[in-house]
Amino acid sequence: MKIKKKKNKLKERNWWLIFHLISTVLFLGGSFTQWLLLMTAIKADTAEVLSVSHYIMHTVDIALIIPGLLGVIITGIFLSIKTHWGFFKNWWIIAKEIVTLITLGLGTALNFWVQSAIEITSVKGLDALNDPVYLNDRSMIIMSAAIQTSILIFVVIISVIKPWGKRIAKKKKEKQDKEEESAVSN
């Protein structure tokens, strides 16, 4: 009976992990799509292409990035609660939690600049390229998108290699090292 219960728990964890990975793919895919649309806006030679590029950036945010981020948060919480990983046992998980919160804040700011770019380009068309507010918005979009995409790649990397080990194990090792040092010096 214990084996069947353990097997069911493993299946459940695997499904949550699959949903976590799908959410990550949505989030990262949306981020790369934003880059493609941003490059399209930068190279735009018509008012329609410029305006639509920003509008679709917003659509990608709503359709891919936000659901992906929410999925990552929900499945991450579940996996932390229901598995041996926990919320604060491993440094790599703590790093992922911090980075996810940073990405949430950055995405909120990014959306503000995209909305502003949509408004300006829909009114001014290509003349937006001479508008200092639009140019500032575009610079902020580029900078925040670069940071956000870099952070997401970093999260994928640390999720795979799981660096820095367990937080508790490090504390135990440090305590053991201190005890050994004090024993040697006495």
C-alpha cells in the first residue's frame, strides 16, 4: 500500500513539474517574442507596422507572459510545499523566488512603457520616432526586456544545475569548520 501511495505522490509531483515547465516555456517564449516584435518596431518603415508591433507586444504580454508568470508562481509554490525542495532549503530556490519577484515588478513597468508606446504610435505614426517620450519609452522597453530575458535565462540555468547547494547543509558545514578550527587552535 505504501508503494502505491508513494507512486501516486510521484505522479502528482511530476504533473505539477510538467505544468511548471510549460509555464516557464510560455514565459520565456513570450519574452523572446517580445524581442522579435521590438526589433520589428525598431525597423518599422510604416506607421502601421510601428503601432501594431507595440500592440502585439501588449497582446503577447496578456496571452503568454502573464499566464506563464502566474503559472510559474502557482506551480512553484505547490512544488515547494509538496516536495523536499521547500521554500528556503536550497539557495537556488531562494534565488528563483527573488528573481521571480523582480521579474514581476519589471514586467509591470514594461507594460506601462508598452502602453505608452501604443498610445503615442497610434496617434503620431512614424512621427513618434521624433517624440522624446516615445524614444524614452522605447529605450526603457529595450532595457527592461533585456534584463527580463536575461533573468529568465538565468532561472532556467539554475533550475537545471541547482548551484550553491542546500542552505541548511552549508550552515552545518560552516559550524563544523568553526568547531574544527577552534579544536586545532586549542
